[in-house]
Amino acid sequence: MDTFLFYLDLGLNHVLDPNGYDHVLFLAALALPFALKKIKSAVLLASVFTLTHCISLVLSVYGIAKVYAPLIEFLIPLSILLLLGLNIKNALQNKGPKTGVIAYGATALFGLIHGFGFSNYFKMLLEGQEAKNSALLGFAAGIEVAQLAVLSTVMLASALFILIFKIQRPRWVIVFSSALVLVTLPLTYNSLEALLDALK
């Protein structure tokens, strides 16, 4: 039980850590197009993200897959930019969020990428740890709880902003997604620079 609780806390901190805000950026981008009445669809997408995030951790912890860390660190902010670009594109066309096969597939892919980004550190933590399954379950639970908190906060804040300022949702999605793009671009540039240096 102690192992489960320790990794539950680690999962919470993994999402909410201000020093690793890429996860929050991704969740904000994911939740932004959804109205509060569509929270179930947003939660399902986030759960797919959690599942594949943990699958990549399992693949790494049990030595099934190895990744090139500099490439993964570049793909993480790139995936956020792609999601924000999709938000802007759909909003410009006055379309709502996508929840079909492509949306779930893309979210699953993003989850795998983000999970591999954390896998080396997580694998190091589990060295010599016997209760690996309990650790993985605790970590997954922590991620899911934190993600629900972020999703709810973003969706509620968006609903209040739209209500108070009487702004149309597509315009709000464009403005806020554009702001998040500006936050994500330096992360993308720095990780690309690190990748190129590693390839020299």
C-alpha cells in the first residue's frame, strides 16, 4: 500500500509539477475546445492519454522498448503544437472538437510519446523495486486524478470567460490556443537544439 500511495503522489506531481508544465500545456490544449456539457468526451480522451502514457512506461520498465531521449524530448512540445494547430484550424472552420477514431488515435500516440519522455526517470526509480505493478497502478491513478483536475479547471475557466465576456467559443479557442503556441515555441526550439547537438 505504501508503494501505491508513493507512486500515486508521484503521478500527481508528474502532471502538476510547475517545472514540467508540458503535460499541463497538452491537457489545456486537449480540453480547450470542449464545452462543459462535453466533459465526458474530454475525460475519455484524457483517459486514453493516461492509458498509452502508462503503456510506454511498462514497455520501458520491463525492457521491451528503448527510446532515444533527445528525440522524445523534441516530439513532446511538437505534439502540443500540432494539437494547438488543430484547435485553431477547427475553430477557424467553426467546427467543434473531434472525438472520432482519428482523435483517439492521435491522443493515444501523444500519450505514448509523453510516457516515453518520463520513462528513463521512472525506470530508475523502480530499480530494485519488487512491487512494480503496484507502482505502475499508483502512478496511473495519480496521473488520471491530476488530469481530471486540470481538465475540469480549464473547461470551467473557459466557460466562465465565455459567459462573462460574451465571446464566441471559436474565437476564444483561437485566442487561447495562440497564446499557448507562444508558450510552447521556446520549449520546441530548445528541445530541437538539444536534439541537433546530440546528433553531432
